[in-house]
Amino acid sequence: MAETIAIASDHAAIDLKATLAQWLREQGHEVIDLGPATADSVDYPDYGYALAEAVAGGRAARGIALCGSGIGISIAVNRNPAVRCALVSDNLSARLSRQHNDANIIAMGARLIGVDTAKDCVSAFLATPFESGRHQRRIDKLSNPAFAKEPA
């Protein structure tokens, strides 16, 4: 099923971003490319925040965050309480991010993952539904820490 997917990166991941954006369009998805447009050095938090806002605000159903390692941009994205961004590196982590965590954004590191593996992660992310059930109360706690209990 085609969706609107927002994608953003820093300068280290601009080539992977362009490749994935084109591939997603070929799959029939609408892609919102939030930048950057060139390989000039940029600050990943700026793009992570923009991506989080696009998904949280409903402009995109899901998002893909990219930087050199995937770590920095995933931290920036997760500052928004309306999103759940998972750093993934393979098909299984991408599937579990959806099944158990209802991730609406995935992050990947362009210096750590190849194009084919990145496509495999995105395919799993887009195709896998959230299982809900026992996982729902945990997701509720991620979105609202007031639901969390003191550990025993």
C-alpha cells in the first residue's frame, strides 16, 4: 500500500537518501524529501527535528532518518514525544521496530549499512504491522511517561 514517506539526512547520508527516495517513488510512494539538497556540511538535529514534525504533524505517515551512523539523527527525532524512531541495521530489527514498538520512523547509518540492506530494512518497516496487544501499554508509556510505574 502506497504511503507518504518523509525522508531526511545529514551531509554524510545524502547519497543514500537520494537512492532511497527514488526507490520509494518507484514503489509508488509519495516522498517528502526534507533535505539537505547538497553534500555541504549540515547539522543533523535540524533535519531530525523537521522529520519528526512532518510525521507528528501528519504530513507523512512514516519517516526515514539518515546520518553517518544513524545515532545522532535518531536522538534528535526522538525528542518529539509523538514519534518513535528506531535505529535499525537489518530486516529483523526493522520488523521488530514495527511489531513491538510501533515505530513510525526508522534511522539508519549510511556509513554502516549498504544500499541493499537499507532497502530491505525499509521494505520490512513499511510492510510490518504493529501487533498491539501486550505491546500497547508500553507504547502508551513511551508517549506519556505519567503512565510509567516505579520499577520494583
